[in-house]
Amino acid sequence: MSTTNPISFDPASTALVLIDLQHSNVARELAPHSAQQVVNHSVQLAEAMRQRGGTVVYVRVLIQELLHLPADVALSRPASAPPLPENATELVPQAGYKEGDIVVAKRQWGAFQGTDLEQQLRRRGITTLIFTGIATNFGIESTARAATDLGYAVIFAEDAMSSLRTDLHEFSIKNIFPFMGKVRSTAELLAFLAAD
């Protein structure tokens, strides 16, 4: 997503937050960007952030521990579905976790409630969060809403996230995220991080 406003942030006080790049999500059919595109762009951003002294945070959801409340549309797996593989909640190896990165396990859509994410960020002086991952309108949007409530500046890497359907992704990208922060492409963020 191009814009006339140039992007600017201090990598030293910025964390890249990669949401739910785990086996259960990466195996899904996603739109408009494939899971592989999301992972590839997320890894490129993570490498660039590490090189500039930024913080990299991987979030994963403990699916078996999710709270299932009454809803008109259930996101839970049908009883007839085959059991999840043992590694369902583990980060996929291609997500690029490196020693020194933070890993947060959550039990709901958002990554702040019931985790130590905020404490980890505050200890490192983080004031800006860049979001990538799966899924745009679930884990990312929920976490980003909490982040803005807590006073963080937020940036969304549009082509480093995706959802179950294109319309779900695009609604957040076009109608929610621009009011919360900056929406940019992976290429724009990488160009900024590569600049002297």
C-alpha cells in the first residue's frame, strides 16, 4: 500500500510482532496473500529489524486452551475434524526464529491479555510495533487494538499478513488500520530499514 506520507520509526525502540506463524495457521488456505508469502515477508522484516537493533517477537496461540464462547459463527474446529497434529501450536521452522527473539504464548485472539508481552516490550523501551502474521482481522487486529489502547504507535505490513478470505483482510486494511496507525508494504518498510 503506497502513500504520500513517508514512513519513519526508530528501530531501536521498535518491535516486529509476528502473529501466529505456527503449523495450524500456515497450513491454511489464505487470501489475498498465501501463507508462504506471509512467512517470507515476515522473515525478511525480522532479519532487517535484527540488523538495525530492533526487537523481534513471535506470538503463538495455544489452540487447545482457547476459550470458546457462544458466537453466531464458530471458529472452533468441528468435532468431526481430525485431531490437530502435535506440532500445531509450534512456530513453523521457516518463520525464522533466532536466539534472542521473544516468544509469547497466548490463549485468545490478542497477544496482550494474560501474557507478559507488555512487560517484555516496556523493559526494552519499545514504543512502536510493526505487525505481520495470520490472521489480519483476528490475532493481528485484536493485538493492535490493545496496543493502541496502551499507547504504542503501530505499523501494519499489509502484504506480510493475510486472512481466511480476501474481504476479511481488506476490510481491516482499508477501514480499520489506517485509523490506528500506518499501513505499508514490506518493500517500503525494508527500504526504510536499509537506508542509512
